[in-house]
Amino acid sequence: MQYSVKELLEKGKLLQEVTVQGWVRTFRSNRFIALNDGSTIHNIQCVVDFENMDEQMLKRVTTSAALKITGTLTESQGKGQTVEIQVSQLEILGDSDPETYPIQPKKHSLEFLRENAHLRVRTNAFGAIMRVRSVLSFAIHKYFQENGFFYVNTPIITGSDAEGAGEMFRVTTLDAKNPPLNENGSVQYSEDFFGKETNLTVSGQLEAETFAMSLGKVYTFGPTFRAENSNTSRHLAEFWMVEPEVAFLDLAGNMDLAEDFIKYVLRHVLENCKDDIEFLEQRLIEEEKSKPQNERSEMTLSERLRFVVDNNFKRVSYTEAIDILKNSKPNKNKKFQYLIDEWGADLQSEHERFLVEKHFKCPVILFDYPAKIKAFYMRLNEDGKTVRAMDILFPGIGEIVGGSQREERYDVLVEKIKATGIDEKELWWYLDLRKFGTAVHSGFGLGFERLVLFTTGMTNIRDVIPFPRTPQSAEF
Ligand code: 4AD
Ligand code: MG
């Protein structure tokens, strides 16, 4: 019978004849094949009796060759494994030339692996990361579906700039077979989408709001695009965002929702990805050894995840945060050297990390930001200068969630739109929500890759998305 490696390790019966297909990780002593099929971080050891095997065929058992193996499942004497297969039949499904296969069974740099994004998922670390990513996706849907939310697919191509920040990719139309040419013979790209200016969405929020004002509790989970030319370890040009939106919910309720949601998905991973998390934890321990003692994390990966699940997020207003930053001494080792001195300034990642990693030492929800540094759709507070915004800051990550209670009052919203310089006519449909049955409502956006970063203990966002889209990388 055909099994996955995971099934064999979990429920294979001894002395049973089994078939398994996968890729060779290593082949030792012309006898032990470590086979992996991606179903788990673990390999199954397949023991060949080389005296009874075709010598030419065994030569083709090289790293990453695809094999079909049939044999008897027996107890294993080997360290760290319970069962192995005594091979009776071995079929090479696909050769892999060891001279030219780029991923050697040694430690490669993450840089090198990024250049080979089509093959890096064959390594243990990337296999683990991508399985955890998949489980996290499922947990996100599970949480919302179990809590009465409906999944909405918001447009990818849109005429609106949800954030009003102008960091958009313009969509153009091009007949690739008969492209219109310039006088000098080069392709003339059109500036529009069948006569309209459109862009790739930066957020599904505004459209999700329309659904929240009918279905009550909704969420989107889709790709979003930002034309920011920033080369940081936290930014991608294409990333996935989870955006719940809820009618009749205020800012405090929004914070409760975000906290409950994040804890749920992390708990789900801790319970369902034990082997992968254990592997990633060891990887991190190894990596940290190369750092100076004072920069090493005090907690292991699973302790970090547990800590978030078991402790309350600290809720702090922007104004309180500014006071803390003002009264903090610049850090001696210059990591947090420039601290803020002015109410109204936007927080830089240094400030966020200071608050989370040095001051509170736990996830922090910052709320009630100055209206001037936040998007037009956020609910203005009674003080006339702050809005009901919230950002959730995580250790090692910085901002993981951005959200707010939305401005539900028609007149105030029109004023805010005008002040931003957006033509209110473009947002006629958004304003309609405030004309017909308006109500308090709130939502947030969680950057999915930043969540995967935190969960896997990786440090560069390019390593937690299958094919990272950054200013340097759009090949695949
Ligand atoms: O704070 P942002 O810009 O908020 C919004 O887009 C709102 N419309 C969300 C809402 O209320 N529905 O983005 C939300 C989150 C950030 O907190 C961050 O985690 C992530 O999206 N994010 C990015 N992740 C990777 N690369 C980028 N360039 C990102 N920009 C934002
Ligand atoms: Mg933000």
C-alpha cells in the first residue's frame, strides 16, 4: 500500500509491505537512503541490500532524485527513528545530476537560497516554514469561520487607494502580440485599464467595509501590493493581508478581537506543527550561537509563542508611549539611539522596538494616534486631534497589525477626505455606507508574512513567502 512518510511514521504497521515516493535527501554507505516527501520534516530511512541491487541504478540514487520505493516496514536500530523500510524494489522516477544540482547537503546561506527560490523549499528549514505557513492560513480561516465571520474576496484590481498613501502599482493594458509602438519602435504602454486609471489593491478594507455593513462580520485574506521601494527585512512589494471588518464594534472590541485571533492561530500552530516548530527552534538556537551573548534571545521559539498565547497584550495610548520614549535614555549600545521628543511624530521602527523589547517586554497595542499621521477613514476622537487607531507591535517584528474604528459620520468623513486631497466623488460608494444605515464599525489588517516571521523565528520577510516580490526579485 502507498503511504506518505508522515503516515508511515505515525501509523505504519511493522512487517507490512509499503510503497512510498519521495526525493533523496542523503544516501550513506551505499545502504541507507533518507527519503523525504514533504509531508513532514522527518525522512524515512530506506535500507538497501546493495548486493542484490543493480549497481548502475544505485549510482543514480543522488541528492534530490525522485524515487519510488517498496519494501517491508521494520523497527529501526538507527538513532532518532522508530521505523525503516527494508527495500525490495527501487525505481528511479527522476534523476538529479549531483554535478549540477545547486542545493548540496551542506548549509547554504539564506541569500543563496533566495536566488534559488524554486529549489529552496527542498531544504528542511524551508519545508518547515512553508508547512507552518499553510497551517497558519488554515487556522486563520478556522478562527473566523468558527466565530461567525464570512469570507469576502475583495478586488485585486481597483480604482481606489484604500490607504490614501499613493504607494500603488498602476495597471496597464497591453496587447502583447501586437503592442502599440512608439515612433522610436519601443513598446507604448497604456496608462490605463480600458480607459480607467486602476491599480493593484493596497488593502481590501474599504470593500470589506461595504460587506460588514450588510453581513455584519466579514474578513478578507488576499494578496496586497505596495510600490514602496523599501529594502527592509519587514517589507515586501507583494504580501498577504488578513482583514476582518465588523459592524457595531468599537475600538476596544477591535483590540479584543485582534488579541484573541492572534492567540488562537499561534495556539493552533503550537498544537499542530510540533515537529516543524521543534526543528525551527533548534535552527534558531544554532543561529543565535553566532551572535554576541547580549544580543541572543532570552527565550526559545516555542517559549516566545507560548508567552504571547499566555499573556495579555499591553494596551498603551500613543500619548503615553511618547512620554515613555521622551523619558528614556538613549541606549548605550546605540541600538535604540534616537528617541522621540515631539508629540505628533510618527513612530519609527526603533521606537516601536524599544517599547516592545526593552520597556514592556511583551506585545503592545498602541492606540489613539494623532489624526495627522493616520489614514483618512479612522474615527476622530472627541479631542479633535487623535483618531481611534490601533497598531499591534510584536517583539522582533515591530508592527504586525494596523487597524481602527472607522469614521461612521458622513460629514466628518467628507471633511477628512477633502483634507487628504482625495476627490470625494471617487469615494461615492464608500460615502454611501454613511448615508444609508451607518453604524459604528471597526477592523484591522494583519500582515500575514509578519505573522509567519514571528511564528517561525525567521528574521527576513523574504524567507517566509514562497516567491518574494521585492525591488530586486520578480523573476519567478
Ligand atoms: O497598517 P496597514 O497599512 O493597514 C492597512 O492597510 C489597513 N487598511 C488595514 C485595515 O484596517 N483593514 O497594513 C496592515 C499590516 C501592517 O500592520 C503590516 O503587518 C502589514 O500589513 N504590511 C506589510 N507587510 C509586508 N510588507 C509590506 N510592505 C507591508 N505593509 C504593511
Ligand atoms: Mg500601519
